[in-house]
Amino acid sequence: MKKYIALLLALVMVFALAACGNSSTPAPAGSADAEPADAAATGDYHVAMITDYGDITDQSFNQTTYEACKAFCESNSVDFKYYKPTDDSTAARVEMVDQAVAEGYNVIVMPGYAFAGTIVEAAPNYPDVKFVALDVALGDLLEAGVTAAGGKYDYDPTNWNLDEYVDMSNVYCAVYQEELCGYMAGYAAAKMGYTKLGFLGGMAVPAVIRYGYGFVQGVNAAAEELGTDVEVKYVYGGQFFGDGDITAAMDTWYKAGTEVVFACGGGIYQSAAEAAAKVDGKVIGVDVDQAGTIDGAYGEGMTVTSAMKGLAATVNTLLSEILAGNWDNYAGQIETLGLVSGEDANLNYVGLPASTQWSDGFSEEDYAALVAAMFSGEVSVSNDITKTAADFAGDHVTLDDQGQIK
């Protein structure tokens, strides 16, 4: 099944590239038009997208998912509406599901791990509604399900049976190998010659941790290849938005010589970018290609690269398959999406964007070679979040783990 889905996703992305050949948006995060569906099928489906606790202008998960849903539905003459919860709670998100279903929406797209509780509470109530969740992992679902049942989840998925706690019969979840694109970003930055790097995570949830650990592994690999010593400062902000305290911490980093910070966690990039702008520093974006957003607001050339997930491509694939009557191939699945090609990096569901500041140290050809090596298994990346960031720092990397700001 996984091989079938991977091939299907790759084919959809090929069509996406053809449809967006003149677009400046990189393929893995682009909004591609799918082939027109049967008129009767499009009339049968009404698509709703619910934001987590942000909004559709967050330059991250919500905005990318919203734009992908909107573009697909407009192209295929499918009714579409988005809903924003009144606050950051499962109850508020469930309320939006109830409202959407009451208004006739029978396909609901939900971006972000915060929807685990919503799936547990709402999905069983609407067996005829199709729920597509992005970045909601097994551990997220188990924690929500076990907690709802009155138990205490110990964060070890091997100790629990998902079917006992979560009804996934009308739910599809896509998760991503963040450690891979985190590795690519760290490797690229070190290869470009930067020797004082930083990782600013949002909340220390599994996806963010995987980004960070992958980043350190990539920096370490490049440093060893170059024989260069690299310093990495490492911290979590404790939230997914920037504020004065986090900006102050980033000011300290940049003033002490940090050259590039991987700002990994929704709007937390704002604090890194504000601090970077004061000293002509650099940042690395996350989830989507953030070069346009960050450079436009804080200074041209600030964004070195972005560690991206194929959120829009996933939306396009699932909505296309639903309209084509193939939902049964996906319902009940938690699929991990990563590399599906070693020959064309644009077909993968994790990667770096075309806006990357390619250089002699790290060129597009170097990137292609790295992807090929990762796809073949020549380069392996650990996703073991039971370790610490320091466990991935070798002899050429000095890691300063500062814990959490808030």
C-alpha cells in the first residue's frame, strides 16, 4: 500500500509541476490544479478547512493549507469554506467541525498536531464525513485518545493499540520526515561556510524536535567533510509565535556572532528575523518556502533556505483521490511522507526550495547529490527523539543546548 501511495503521490506532483511550470512557488509546497473531476462527483463534495489556533495569513501551515484547498476547489468547481476556531482548544476546534458539518461540508481538512483531540472527539460522530489531517502523528492521536479515556499516555506508541482509543475509519493522516529536510538545511548552511549557527524551535513537540535533530546531524556531516569547527546554539521558545522575550534571546545570539538561525515553529520566525535585521544576520525558514515572506518584511537576502514539507501537494493528492472515488485507499491510514525520488528532488515531500542561496560551497548540483544519497540510504538520518541534540554533535560541532526560553 505504501509503495502504491508513494507512486501515486509522485505522479500527482508530476502533474502539479506541469500545471505550475511558470510559478515561482517550489513544487513540494505549491498549489497545483488537479485534473477536472467528474461534474457529479464535484457536486457531491463540499470541502471545509479548519485552522488550528492561527489564521490563514500565518505564512505557514494554515496559510499553505488554505491556499491549496482554495485553489483546488476553485479549479474543480467544488464548494469550499474555511473556519477559524474562537480559541486554542479542542472544544473550539470540535465546534468548528460541528458547524461545518451542519452547513453541509463533508470533507474536512485540518492542519497541525493540535487536531488530534478533534479527531478523537468529532470524527466518530460523523462517519460519512472524510477527515484529512496534516501532521497529526500516531503519538498525537494516542495521547489524545488515552487521555480522553481517562488514562495517562507515556509517549511510547509501542505500549498502546491505536484502535482501542481512536476511530480512524474515516480519517487519513499525513506526517512528514522533518529530520530529512532539517538535515538538508543544516548541511547546506555549513557547506555554505557558516560556522556559527542556531536552532530556535517553537514548542518541543516531536515534529519540531525531529527538525532540530536533523539540523544538527546535517551540520555535523558537513563540518566533518570540511574539517571545519562549527558552533550551534539550540533552544525552544515554548510557543509558536515570536515575542519580546524570544527576540531578546535572539538579539543575544546574533550580537555574540551567530550568523544563521533555523527558526522552526510557525510565527516564531518573526523574533529571529527581527534580531537578524539589526546585524545583517540570516535565517532559515520552515515548513514552506519563507524567503518571500521574510525577505519582504525584514530585508532582501535574509533567508538562506527553508526546510519544507509538501503540505499543498498532499492536499492536492487527497482531494483528487476523494473526487475520483478512491477514498477507501486512504481511510484509516497514517502515512509518513518523505523522499519518493532520488533523481528529481522536486518530486519529494521534504526538501529545500529553489530560492535557496546556492553557492560554490553548496550548489544545486550538490543538493541533487545529497538527495540522491539520502534516497539510496548512503546518507541516513536518525529520527530518535529520545536522545538529546548533543548526541548528534560530533567532534567538529560544539552544541550549546539552552533548553527553553519560556
